[in-house]
Amino acid sequence: MGQQTWAGAIRELCQSAARHKIASAVVALCVAGSLAGIALASSGSSSGSGRAAKAADPVAPTFSFAALGHSAQRVSLGAYSGKPLVVNFFASWCAPCKQETPLLARFYHTEQAKVALVGLDENDVLGNAMSFTHSDGVTYPVGWDPHLSAADAYGVSALPQTFFLNARHRIVDRIFGPVTLAALHRGIALATGS
């Protein structure tokens, strides 16, 4: 191995610095893109006021499940054809769901003429799910999805999540975490176009 000159060492250092700058730039672009994607996704659920439904809004995946506590009945997306719909994913074991379910039950009791609401109980034990919904006064239809079929189709990775569908069953808003009364009103305005 030969001895390196100062000029060779400096040239090698400059080449290494250039490679490092390119790698750093690529990493910085990836991080910036990820942050922009996260910001865009979160703004979809919190800045929806005044937003008109677009043809680019994703179509809601179909579902059909036995009604919780009434296995002969079905809760399905097709039953609400041509109607705006709120779809709430929850489970009895989910602490934030315990916070939002009484609000949803009260809201449905007073506002059911405006928009339909269905719950999809995910990855739960039947007895626990029934006790949970009865204790919170849930009267809206609830489908029992113990195998997470709908959650997977909708991309739900944590509970609760609420989707607002317009009359063409396109997803016009999505709430991550417990829904608030303000978010319900905003989502329904988007879903109904009012």
C-alpha cells in the first residue's frame, strides 16, 4: 500500500463530503415528504369546514355484518344506498371509545333525521360489546366485526375512528380518535353538502 499525498487526501475528503451531502439531501427530502403527508392527512380531519366533496374522494369499502345482538339482522353499507352515512369504528375495551359513545348515542337520538349513523364493533367479545352498547344507550345500528374485516378495508389501525360518507358513499371526512360534537357537525355538513 502506497503512502497517500496531501492532495490525494484532500481530494478523497471532498469526494466523501459530496457523497454525504447527496445522502443527506435524500434523507431530508424523505423526512420532508413524510411530514407533509402527515400534515395533509391530519388536516383532512380537522380543517374540513367549507370543503366541497370531490370526485377524488375515495369510495367507502362495502361491509355487511350481523347486527350486534340480532344475528338474523344485517348492518350493511348497501342498506343506506343514496344516503349520507356516519360510520364509527369502536370496541368495548377501547378507553377513548368509552368517552365518545355516550356522545354518539345522544347525537343519534336527536339528529337521526339528518344523517344515518352505524357503529362497527371491532375485535371484541360479543357479551362485552352488548353490555357496552346497552349501558351507553346506543340505539343506532351496530355491526359486529370480530375479525377486523371492515377495519382492515377502511385502513383503521387504532380505535376509535369515524368516517363521514356522502350520498354516493364517498369518504368526505375522517376523524382519528374520539369524535367531538363540533367534528360531528362539520363531518355531517360535508357529507350532506349543507
